[in-house]
Amino acid sequence: MKRNTVIALTSHIAVILAIIIAFGVISIVTKDTNAEGSEKFTGEIERNITLRVLENNTAKERGYLKELLDAFNEEYAEYGITAVDANIDQYNDLEQSGPFGYGPDVLYQANDAIMKYVDGHHIMPIPVEQLDCYEYISEEAWSAYTTKVSGQTYTFAVPVNIQQPLLFYRDDLLPENWEEEWDDDKNGVPDMIEYWSDLYRYSMQVKTESGGEKYGYMQSLCDSYFSLGYLFTYGAYVFGGENGTDTYDIGIDNGDSYIGARIIRQLASAMNMECTEFTVSDNRYSRMASGTYFATMTTPDVYTMFITEMVKAGYTEEYAREHVKMVDVPKLPVSGDLTDESQGFVDMTVMGGVNGYAISSYTDYPNAALAFVNFATSYEMIKTRCEMLGISPARSDIVEELGGLDETISDNLNSGSIYVMPSVKATSQIWSPLETFFSLIAGDILENRNVYATDEALKQGLSSVNQQVYDAIHTLAG
């Protein structure tokens, strides 16, 4: 065979292979991409199959996932359905894993993580009216997973729990004289858990008296999820437009958001340089257990982590549960100055979200997956999840039964005090610029650099963050 003929044949084969591969990939990527995916839930439940379920690490570590899987598998044994741990990272990217067959059938994540999959048709709209939990979940919770596709409104996941930052503290570390010195309004509640001004003053006292060995309030101030609330309270927002999805309208520097940035800078002065990085996020459980920290801020679903560390430190679980407290975040001063209470206080608006279950568009077992979601969001399983993990449930019947803080969190969501993370893919672009800026302003006061000592400097810094987010979404991405 002549050399030119061999070359031509080889090229022809290469083209054919390229076409086959291309069409193979296309067929995988476009599987179940029709937004009207609810029709896939109309058939009979699949039998003798295995469902892969992605849950978060806390649910695994505390044994809840096993409890859920065991209960579901017993309930659906007659169908030969077995639900198993997907055994992949809790932050698994379905966009990358789904098309190639190693993603989960059902996934539990926060609303911003789940809803980013809508654009690529990686998750299916769910016929939520068929679910037992439907009537018990508020419109505000459902809205975190509801969006329009081609002019039609669809719901893409089922709410499980509401997330918002809470103040965690140890009441056995309160000053012995707190009722005389730290309860000005004599309402029986320590001032330092009601007002940021008092928590700041108390934290400065603890740091000074211990020589920097102990701290009152400690937090990774660089963590944008928790620190954004200071900005929101004074007028900031992430995206404008309907449902906060207009990514051309970025409002991180809106209103008097610089006041919130000033408060972050003030709070840092009561801490150490660990607040400029994620060190505190990693060690807060053990350091509260050791008594190094009096208080911190995180979400209710990790309450059991504090209890575990208290037990490791030598306390009984009963003692730990009695003295590790969760409360709503304190009120902020209207003045925006933690040393000035003259203008009164305002409720803090916090960044929050709704965690829930979604169903992968790549599953071969949509009806079994829907049955699992229905089971996992049932009264019995959500109640068990509350007991084992300390979550704040989205189901109103359980909220009403539990009352207390869970009722407060539910009210906060329904009233708008929780700013729900925008359910658009572009939300991922806000974290890094904010993290850098919050770290800078915290370190600025601790290292006496004073670059951000003025309101004008803080305003310029926030405007720069705004531009960075815009560029990341619309300029650099293009």
C-alpha cells in the first residue's frame, strides 16, 4: 500500500473515531436535559437497583446517613432497592462527575451549590406536590429552589433545613457577676449575647486580662459567608433584580455597607491574626472545649461537633449539652461603631441558605430517587436528623413542635432577616474577593497598618471588590 493511501486511510479513521467519540460525549452530556424532566417520574418505581446518595460529612460522621439508608432500605426491600453512600466528597461537582457516570443519583447540598446545576440541566425539576412534606414547607424555603426555565417555573430540590449563622457560647464561662455587670436591662440574658457592642467590650476584656491566652468572641473574619451579614445590615446585597439573580447588578458596596466593614475591622482588634485566615474555623470546636474561646459563630448543623470536643476534653455529654448554647446573632449598633450605643440597635441581617435534596439528571432510576427524597424528607427522618445533628428543620410541623430557636430561625427566613444565598452559578465568584478583603481589613488593625482606618478607604475597598466580582463573572469568564 502506498504511503499516501495509508495516510489518507489513517486520517479517515481518525475522523470517524473523532465523530464517534464526539457523539458519545454529546449523548452523555445531553442526557435528560429537558427542563420538563418531571415526566420522568410518571412511570413505575424501578426494581432491583442501587441508588447512590451524596450526603454531607457531618451526617456521615454522626451516623445519621447510616440510619437513613438502613431505614429506607428496609422500607423498600420488596422492590430490591438499595440506597448506599455515594462515597464521594460532599462538595462533589455534579457537572464534572454526572456526565461520566460516577456522580450520585441523589445529592444533598446548599441551595447555591444545587441551583448552579440548573443551567447545564444537570438536575431534574421535581414534582414536589407529590411529596408528603410539600404542605409543611414555606414558600420562602421553596423559593430557594424555584426558577424559570423557558418561561416555565420549576422546583429543582426539596428543602431539608434552614441555615443561618448563630452565636455559639459556653454559659459556664460567663463572668460570675454577669447578672450585676452584664445585664443592664435586667432581662436575665447576658448583654454580650444580645448586643455586638457588649460582646466586643467583653472580648477586649478577656483578651487583655489573659494576656492574649484566652478570647471572648473568636471567628475567621475572612469567611465571607459569616462576615457578609455585617454588610447586609447596612444596605449591601449580592445581586439585584428579581429573586436576586441579576449578575450585572452587584451591590456589595451598596448603601452604607462600609459601616459593616468597619465593624469587622473593630471586631478583629479583640482577636489575633488567626482571624484573618480559616484557622479559627478549623479549631473552634476544640478551643471552645478547652475554654480558650468563649464564643464563636457558625451554623446549627455542626452543634454536635462542639459536644464531641467537650466530651474529648473530659466533660460528660450531659454537661456539654447543658452549657454549650446556640442563640440568634446579637443586634448591631445603628451607629455602626461598637463603642457607640447612643443611637440604639438594629437586628442583624445574615447570609443564610436552605439545604436540600436534588435528583441528578443522569440517574437511571428517577422514580426510586424520588421515593428516596420523599422518605428522607418525611416527618420521622427529619425529626431524627434534628435529634442527631441539631439542624433547624424546614418542615413547619417539626418547627412548631420544637419551638424556641428553631422557630426563631424559621421566622427569620420568612421575614427576610436571612439573606438567602443567590441560587445562581455566579454566586461562586463572590467568595474569593470578599475573603481577601475581609482578611486585609482584619489584619489592618491587628498589625497597625491603618490602610483601612477611614470610611473612605473602606468604601474604595468595597468598590474594588464589586469590580472584581463583576469582572470574574462577565469579563474574565468571557
